[in-house]
Amino acid sequence: MRLTIDRYLDWTAYKALEKALAMEPDAIINEVKNSALRAGRGGAGFSTGMKWSFVPKQSAKPKYVLCNGDESEPGYLQGSS
């Protein structure tokens, strides 16, 4: 079976995105705080929601979230199954 965007949508893969797009920014930050998601390597483990709450809300500048999806964590062997 070939995976296409339509097939992916059939699996309701974007439901969380749809939920987030319908939320206010503060509600998203609270959701991330409640998830206990942590950011940073080397033992930093700082709360992502707390970090997001420090961004000035009244800034006219655009805000971006950057994510490094491959931190090459120890113990992970690329290509292993």
C-alpha cells in the first residue's frame, strides 16, 4: 500500500494539529506545560511550556518553533529494527 497524504488523513493523523489550530495561544502553552514535555540535553530538562511562556506576547515580530527531530541519542542505532 502506497502512503499518500490522503491515506495519512484517513488515519486521523492531523487531529492534534486541528485541535491546536482551534486553541488560543495561552491554552496551547498550558497544554504543553501539563504534558511535562522537557527540552534540552545534558540534563537541562527545562519545561518546554514554561520556556514558551517567556516569549513576549505583544511583540510585533514573528514567532517560530524550531525542532531538531534527530538528536542522535546514545543507544540509537540508525537502520536497526
